[in-house]
Amino acid sequence: MKNLLNFQTSEYDCGPTTLINAFRYLFEREDILPEIIKTIYLYTLDEYNAEGEYGKSGTSRMAMQFLSNWFNHFGKTKNFPVYTEILFGDAVRISYNSKIVECLLQGGAAIARVWLGNCEHYILLTNVDNEYICLFDPYEWEKPIDGINILKKEGYPKDYNRKVKMEVFNNEEDGYYTLGPTEKREIMLLFNTNTRRTPDKSIEYFI
């Protein structure tokens, strides 16, 4: 049985919440091992804010990179069907022939570090719907919903709560759901290797 996706508990925990949501989305509840949950919370919320307060600047890029490597090592040593990959810079662009969309079409998920107003924020990308990316934003609010580029969706609590046009992500400026400057972009792709749809199976690719 798949779990509902969660909203964050504080102003700061979008990182661990989105990591947990990735496993909730990809795996059945009874298959998620406690060691994964424990490790996510152990290494996230590691950044200090300008006043030197621990955790109040959220989760660092370094923590995400460490956890990506940890997931892969855990998968190999424990025979757990998870595989992750982190893309940087120019590779982080969302289009029909991108590695990110390919991941979503194969049944994977992606954790994107995006701008939400004037701060950075982690969200979970889960699917593709024509020119829109389906995503779950763990921060519940109304401000960026414009009904055209950004849509609020209800009724899919295990999958997504927003749809955002692809071109919005590729904007290099601060904004809502933009990936920002190319040189600072980073995204984690995650797969359940038991359910991953490979190109030679049943994926319909967009040209």
C-alpha cells in the first residue's frame, strides 16, 4: 500500500520531507526500511542561518549529495531496489528529451531545489502531463497559483498537488518553481529499480 505524501512540519524541513515523500511515492509502505528514514533525518537540516542558528537554513546541497551516495550504497549492500543520480548545472533543464523527463516517464521521481519567491525550496517531481510537470510541494500555500503556468491540483494525495509548465522551471531568475542560475542547479533522480520502466518496455517518448 502506498502512503499519502506529507506536508512539512516547520518552515525549514522541506528537504527531509521531500526525501521521505520520494520513498513514499516510489515504494509500498511495508517495503520502506526504518534505516532509510533514520538516515534521512540524521543528515538533513544541517545548514546555519545568518544568525548562526543550526537547521534554520534548511538542508544543504552537500547533504543531498551525501544521501544520494548513501542510498546507492545501501541499495547494493542491503539488496534494496533503489538507485539515485544527481545532475548538476547544464544537465538540469526540463524538456521532453531531458534526462529529468525521461526519469519521470520511467516511473521515477526527482527532487528539485527550486526558488519559491526569494528562498530556495525542495519539491518532488512525479510525472509529466503534456507541457506540465506534476509535482508535490510540501509547503501548502496559495500565492504562486496563476491558473495558467502554475496550477493547484486536488484529489491526488499520493502523487501531486501542483502542475507547473516546463518553461517556468527553466527560468534563470528568482521566482516561483524556477531552477535559477544554471551554474547553481542541482536535482536528484530516484528510481525503484523493481518498477522502473525502461525504454524497451512501455514508455511512449515525446519527440
